[in-house]
Amino acid sequence: MDEGKPQGAKSAWLVRDLLPHEPWLRNYLILSSCPLADVDDVVQDCFLKIHAAVSIERAVSPRGLLRHVARNVLIDRHRRWRGIEFVGLDAALEVPSDCCPQDELFDLRRTLTRVALAIDAFPARRRDIVERRCIAGQSSRDAAADLGLCSSAVDKQLRKSLEVLRSARDGACGEYVQA
């Protein structure tokens, strides 16, 4: 959130300056080959991302901002559609505040332990791919070039890794882990 600007002013800016461009955004999405069934969701995602932005005062052109955010939302949706989910590990590692109930802290520690054990059990190449793609944010193409693989092999290894990590996160690999 903007620290110098109240949340109401940000909402007013959104309604006053961006909302009039919604019809243009819908046409842009349709021309960008966005499926008609997804247009409403993408429009909502765009406005939510802009509203959650830290600094909106630097937005000179509302249409330019909408086009930029819409493009990023479409890219994210395409990645998910291809089955390659971006894993933001920094969000998963957020430690709750002191007022968090002890059972939630215990569950979080147990989940993180399961995920860490799963990563440790990966073969070296797979662990390297996960570190490069999910932690360092390297593209498939760059990771493949560094490892001497093709990008489809990197994507395949990443998909397998994410399946294992999801199972570990959900406790499918065994419920009892000492935290």
C-alpha cells in the first residue's frame, strides 16, 4: 500500500482514471487471443494487481499501465495453462507474527520440513533446476543453456519436481515428520 496516500485515494484514482478504460481493455484482451470465457477474470486480475501496487502515482498513461499489467496476467495464465506453475518460495516462507496460534506455527514448520526433505531427496540435477527456476528466477532457456540441456527437459524436470513438492506440502509423503 502507499504509505503517503490513504487507501481511499488509491481507490478513487482507480475509479476515476482506470475504470473508463475497461471497454478498451476488454477489446485488447480479445484481440490478444484471450479466450472469451477468461476475459472477465483477466480484467478483474488486472484491476486487483493495480490496486495492490505499491506506487501508482508514477503511472503516466492509464492505458499503458493496463496493457502492461494485462500482458503480465496473460503470461502468468499461459504458464499455469502449460502446467508450469511459478512457485514463489518467498511467500511460502513468510513467518507468521507472534500472535499466530501455536497449532498454525506447528503446521507451518511441519510443512516446510516436508518440503525441505523432499528437495534434499532430489537428484543433484533436479535440485539444481528447482534452485535456478524457482529461487533464482532464471528462465527455462537460460537454465537449460547453463546445464547443457534443452529447455523442454528443464520444463519436464521442473513439472516432476513441483508434483513432488506439492505432495510433500500436502502431506502425501508421510504425515509424521519431526519438526
